[in-house]
Amino acid sequence: MFNIYKLFIAEVKKQLSIRGWKYADLSKATGYTVGTIEAFMCGARESERMADCIAKALGIER
């Protein structure tokens, strides 16, 4: 199965690296649990709402 968020996830990883953030920091910024963030980032969970929230927290386009 192709993850529709593959390019977005790559950009999120890049942005986390630039900021020196861990998933815990993204969790605090979005209100999602670290486990939910991990599931999204590895492609196990797909969610428009979550992608929008992550983009907003990082100030990036989706």
C-alpha cells in the first residue's frame, strides 16, 4: 500500500531535524500522543486532520 503522506512525512522529518525536535516535542505542539505521532510518521496511520495539525504546528504547507 502506498502511503499518501510519504512526501509530507519526509518534510516533517526534515523540519524536526532543523528544529532539533523529537516526536515528544511535536506531540506537545499538536496535542497528539507520542504513540499517535509515531504511528502517523511510520505510515501505520493516515489522517487528514492530523496532517493538517502537524503542518500548522511546524508552519509548513501540506
